[in-house]
Amino acid sequence: MPRVFNRGELKTALLSVIASLGEGHGYAIMQELQRRVGRQWRPSPGAIYPALVTLEEAGALSSTERDGLRVYRLTEAGDRALAARDPAPQWQDISRRAGAHRARLTLGILIDRFQLGLPRRAELSQEQADGIDDALTRTRGDIVAILEQGAENG
């Protein structure tokens, strides 16, 4: 099975994403990376965060703590490193490899993908919490019905 990122591409992709965002925390960076690679692929925090740390240790990124989140931004060295890399990430090639690399989908993967797309909020109003709880309860029922239907047909 082909790799999604060739040697050095992940770091270049991260620099490119952060440059376009201006700055971002890990979650926002992973969302943008997923958008560029394709929704069929899900970034692994176990690969992304160590790459961010490596880029920071190399001086290409700096980070600050803001509202409990580590926010990354390119340094001047990071700007130079990104400009010097030839070529910039070839998103179509990476996306094609990600499609070929696609793992078998499970309910857990789909739930993780869903959760990755949600905004993070510290607090919800009671009305928001009740509305979301109702929506999730209905959705759970729909998912159970789909799974039961698949079990009957399989």
C-alpha cells in the first residue's frame, strides 16, 4: 500500500498549511491538512504533533500557549525553508495516494472523522446542549437502524 506522504512532504505540507492560516493550533492545522489532502484521509495526531515539534525544534515554527491551546506560526526561518523547498506540496499527488491508502471504514473511524469536523467550545448554553443532545439521540437511533438493516441484509 503506498504511503500518503513521501519523505519530507508532511513537514512541507505542515509549513504550507500554517503559512496559509497565518497561525493555528493542532486541530485547525489538521482540519486544513485534511481539507487539502481530501476528506477520505484523516490526519493522525500521532504523526502530526511530533512533526510540529520537530519543525519547532528546527526553528521553522514558534508556538505559544493561548486559551489552553498550543498555537503555531512560521518563523522567518520557516518562511525561508518553505520558499526554498521545491516543489511545494503536490496536493493532487498526495490526495491520490491518500485515496489509494484508504483503510477500511469502521464506525469508530467515521465517528472520529465527524468529531474532527466539530468546533471546540468550552461551554454550551443549556438550550444548545439540549438541542445537540436531541440531535445526537436521533442520529444514534438512525445509525442503529442502519446497522441493523445491514445485519439483516448481510
